[in-house]
Amino acid sequence: MRYDVATALDKGKRDYQEDAVAVTFPANCPIGFAVLADGMGGHAAGDVASSLVVEEVGRRLSVRLASGEVSDDDIPGILHDAATGANASIAAYISRNRDMMGMGTTLITPFLLEDRLHWLSVGDSPLYVFSEDGLRQVNEDHSMGPQIDMMVRAGMLDPDTARNHPDRNCLTSVLMGAPIPRIDFGKAPLKLLPGDIVIASSDGLQFLTNEDIRNVVHKHRKESSAVLAEALVASVRSLDDPDQDNISVAVIKVS
């Protein structure tokens, strides 16, 4: 199994970049991972939180991989230890820098072992898989959005009110150095086929509709991951939305 991997970032309409992303896929190795974090807390604080978490999770996963063989059964525990270790690093940083109190970040970590996709996520950064069946988000959304949508289905809210609800993007789980309310793991590894594409992103990509994202991926599916990553960011940029959030993506093509 081989992987073609690339990342792309854009500041959007914000004054600063609070997203961070990194990928580790050693050459000729059937294993690798991406780490993406969307920081919160304002200038400096969000940037620090996301960068700290991406660096710490990446370091911990790399050390674990270097220590020996890894099985599917090992991976959930490895991912959990990396996430909780990174969360502890935020707590330690805040204890030394009290003015950073309140900073935090989402985390999405797709982890590929040969043709199997594992993941860990905290927050609302989506993880998509594009296959011959189309595009689908495979991880949980830890924001108020799913609960608000459930209220629509129950007839308690109309769709327009739900779509523009002020609490829609409020996070229900995040890394802040405190106990993590919710952590999402894949219930079992997801089998991937040659031609499948894994996309981790910050929620800035979701200024595009799922149909928009699917169309961009379908159009560039046979091109390199670098071309696809830049095409996704360019499509968001073309909206010219004055409220556009930071955008970050990690694209993993399986071949």
C-alpha cells in the first residue's frame, strides 16, 4: 500500500492563523498519520495551542512507531495516550503562562496502517473519506450543530433558524488542559481501497457544502494530493466570504 500525501493552509479572512497541520508518512512504509488542530482563544493563544498539540501528538506517535511493530489493536490506545499527553502539555503551558488561560484546540488524527484507517478526534474538525460511493464524514462532530439538527428533525426548530443558530458552532469537547469531555475513535478500522481519498480538515473547509467538496474531490481525484489540497483551499477562497475562517487540509490518497 502506498500513500500520496499533502497539506495546505490559508488564513481566510482572519488576521492570524490558528490552524496547524503536519503529516508523517515514511517512504516505503505501510503506516503513517496526519495531525491537524484548529486553535481557539484569540491571537497567540489559539496559535500556541494548535501548534503545541500538533507537535506533541506527532512526537509521541513517532516515538511509539519507532519502538517496534504496531497492530490494529494497539492503535486506539496509542492515539488516546498521544491526545491525553498533548492535553497535559496544554495544562502545563497554561500553568506557566496564566494569561493563556482559556486557550484550546480541536484535534483530528487519521492513522493509516496498510489499507486500514483509524482515527481519533476531539472537536468539530471533520474527517472525510471519498470513495466510489461518494463523500462521507466518518468522525463525530463535537459541536452543538448535531443537537440543533436533531431539534429540526423533531419539529422544534425550523431549518433556517437552525442553519444560522448562534450556538451552532459552540464546541462540546476540546483540548484545553482540563478533562476531555468526549473523544471519538473509529469503532473499528475502516477498510480502504486503492483510489480512496482521506481528507482531514479544519471546519473552515465547511464554508463549502458537502456537495461542493465532493465535486472538487471528484474533479481532481486522479491528480496528486498536492493539487487536490490546493484546489480545496482555492474553492473556499473563491467564495470571498467576509467571515471566512482559517482553512487547513491534509489529503491522503491511497494507491
